[in-house]
Amino acid sequence: MKKMKMFAGILAGLMMCVAAAGCGGGSGTSEKKPAEKKELVVGTNPSFAPFEFTDKKDGKVMGFDIDLINALARKAGYEKVTIKSIAFDGLIPSLESGNIDVSITGMSITDARKQKVNFTDPYYESGLMAVVKKDNEAIKGLDDLKGKTIAVQLGTTGAKYAETIEGAKVKTFDSSDLACLELKNGGADAVISDLPVLQYFLKQGGSQYAKSVGTPKKGDFYGIATAKKNKNLCDKLNKALAEMKKDGEYQKIYDKWFKVE
């Protein structure tokens, strides 16, 4: 009988020890929060100067968007930014699949795109512009493009706008530069693209054979895109963007790329 009581006492003691180990809050068994992601993977299509383009000297991707996302990432607490070059029409699928965290590529905020991704607050107001050959006196603006051959960059708002022009033949290219080359070679009557992109093109030598016509169509806003499931990242970038606009860092980057001397 004493042995049975002794065994029962030992068993009870062991159970108490196990219970104490499970409830004692030891660091080995407590749940840990997932570590904050320190790398921001960014998708862009580097064929949209001055927002993103490849430096001919060293092959690095550079531009206004690249400077902006690097600054935003630092302010948001990221230690590393990795840039991935992706075809424009592959950027949203890359977000949806998780291949990239964000896309910044002069992407206009549209209702159709908002159904697939989250956009940050606008970081740039753009617009559409047309350029023609310098000796073209027949085309005075966008309203004169009916029935004309128009070169555009695939997947852009400029391409969508060109498709609405009555009787126009629209030629699509992988970059705005290639669309402008088609104009130079006589394969198109005009190029429609984003205002700052064509302004930069003219400034970088395009004005030797091309000119802008008419009044730009304004009211096109660019945003940084994140996956629908990643709203927290979108909110984090919005906070960083607001801080940069307040402390002047955004203006410094803007002036570097767009300030008129």
C-alpha cells in the first residue's frame, strides 16, 4: 500500500513539472512574430526615360522612379532594394504571383488596374503628348490624328488612347524609344506617349527631327503598385511618401530629373 501511495506521489509530481514547463513562459516555447522583411523587391520596365531606363555606360537601371523607390524603401525601414527588369505587361502578374513586392514604372492609376492591384497615393501627375516630324505642318495636335499611323508603347495609356482615335492605325512597340525610332524612319505619322517621357526624348536629341504638337492631355497620375493581398506594404509606402514630401526629400529627387534650368 505504501508503495502504491509513493508511486502516485511521484507521478503527480512529474505531471506538475510538465505543466510548469508548458506554462512557465520560457523563451524556448513562446511564439515569435515573423521577422520584418528587410529586402524590397521592385519590378520595373526600364524603357521609359526619365522615369526608368538602362544606363548605356554601366548597364544599371536608373531614373526618377528608381531614385524615388530607393528613398522610400530607406524611409520605410528596408535595408536592401533589388530591382528586377520586367516587360510592362508582365508587372501586374509578377505582383500577383509574389515574384516582386512592388512595381514602379510610370504606371498610370486606372480603374481597370485598381481591380488587380493596390496603388499608393499619386506620386506624379503626367499627361499625354504627341510628337511628329519637324517638317509636318498638317498635324497640329491630338485632334488631327484621325486616320493617321500612330506609334505607341505597348500597354500604356498612350496606346489605349490611340486606339480610340477614329481610323487610326496603331503600331505598338516594347518601348517609347522604339516608337520614336519608327517616327524617325518614316513608319509613323506621330508618337503618342506620356508628356514627361516625350519631353525628355526631345531634350536628349529627339528635337533634331521631331517636335511636340498641340496641348498635352493632362490628368494622368502615376502610382506605385502592390499586390492586393499586401495592403500593409501599400500603407507603409504611403506614409513614407507623405514624409518625403513634407521634409523636402521628394522635391530634391524631382528637381534632379525635371527641373528646368
